[in-house]
Amino acid sequence: MKKIGFLLLALVTAGVTWAAQPLLSPLELQAQLKDAKLLVIDIRDAKAYAKQHIPGALSAPYGSWRGPASNPGELPGLPKLTALVQSLGLTATTHAVVVSSGADVTDFGATARVYWTLKVLGLKELSILNGGVKAWTESGLPLDNLPVKVSASNYAPQLEHHLIAARGDIVPQISTGKLNLVDARPADFFNGETRHPAAKLPGTIKGAINLEHSKWFVPGRGLFVSAAEAEKIAAATPLDAQRDTVSFCNTGHWAATNWFALSEIVGQKNVKLYPGSVVDWTQAENSLPMDNVPGRATQLLIDAKLWAAKISK
């Protein structure tokens, strides 16, 4: 035991720090709340945050991390993102923990997308609260509604481009067959049976495989599975771990869960997120290669269903 103590002391003295865990349980987060370098970022809507939040958490609604309605997955410009992270007091040494409601598997995608965005902005110490506020309250932990203020930082992020896949990066690699293209959407999107309202065509990017984002969760819950279980799920896919992987969906939301699972939990290298995803792909000036695009009659039927759903709201 003395040898272990001396080793830990030596590591601290040498300036070695432990990397943040990508996923934290409620009890693990509670144990770290008093750490001056930790900052909880609550991405729920402002009304939910104002009603109750984890003590000390700052509000940064998910919409502020997203692109325009015409292309919601588009990564906001660096000036906008810089202003956002500075307003939250984030610095290069901050341990940022992203928290949402924990309502379901789609909600988790929001936390994964913000986590990815922060990593793109150069932050290293990042975590997600597994199960969100729902898991926190189920663990009997306290919430409050006290206002939280923080001094703005002068953090000047630079984009980590190796984490981002752009349309122009993907197109020339499709014909080579040397790129893992992973579609995180439910099967009806992948198979061209429906589409996102902002996408011009149903179907998927040519050569993609379907790995639904929901596979990474405890059945019926918004809780991410254990690391061991995640490795089993990854091993069951036809992905070549030696190739670059691009995760996509409709708008880079569900895809963020696949990126998080493969990159942060399973530890695969060279995993990128295509933020604009199929919406961006189908909005290209010239048609790009796709699979599972239905005939014109089916496309018109899909259009009619989307229109009917829109006016019924």
C-alpha cells in the first residue's frame, strides 16, 4: 500500500492528471460537485432549468449549440461558439459535464452532440451525466432553483478538424470503399421509407451501414450501457476498425450517440461526425450518391405524409 501511495504522489508531483470519465453516474458526479474545475452544463430548455436543476449547474439550452432550421445539424460558426463557451466561463482546464433530462435515447443524443462540440472546440476534460436529471432524481439527489452566475472566460478555441467530417471529405472516398459510413437513424429512414422535413430526398449515403443509435442503451431506459456491453455491440457490427469511420443521421443528433459510443467508450480511432448529415448531403447543388432512394411515386407519398403531419400540429 505504501508503494501505491508513493506512486500516486509521484504522479501528482510530476503534473500527471487523470482524464475525466466520458460517462458519470449521479453519485460519481455528486462526489465531484465541489471541485472548482468542474462545471455542469444543463442543456434543457430554460423553463425546465429555472424550475429545478442540479446545484451549481449553468443553463445553455441545446438550441444554442445547433444550426439554422434549414440545416439544424450545421456546426455554428466559431465566433458564435466562442462567445457561448466564454459566457459559460469555460477554460482549457475545465471539467465540463453535460446534462439533459434523461427522458429517452433521443435526449441522450443532445448531450452527445454538445460533448462532441466541446471536444471540437479543444476541451479535453468532458463527461456526460448518464441518465441525466431523471437518473439524478431517481438516485435521491437534490435539485434547487437558485440562480447561478459565473465570470466569463477568455478561452479562444480552435476547431479540431480531425473530429469533423464534411461533405467534401466524404464524396471522393465513397468509390474507394475504404470508409466506414455509419447511419444512426431508425430503419425506416435508412430504408428510404421516410425523411427529415429539411432533407430533399429519402434514403441513405451510398455504402452506409445502419447502426441504430438506440442499440447503445439499457432497454426501455435513457441509460447508456456499460463499457463492456458497448464493446460487444461494436464487435457485432461489420465495421473495419482499421478504416476511418464517419457517423451521420439526419442532422448530426442521433449520429452523435454513435460517435460517442465508438470513439469515447469503445475507444476506436479516427471516428468523425458529419454534423450536417443527410439533410446537408441532399441539399448539395448536384445530386450525390445515395442508396435506398425510392421511386417518385413513393417520394410524393412521403411528402404528403410530412405535409399532413405539419399542418396537424
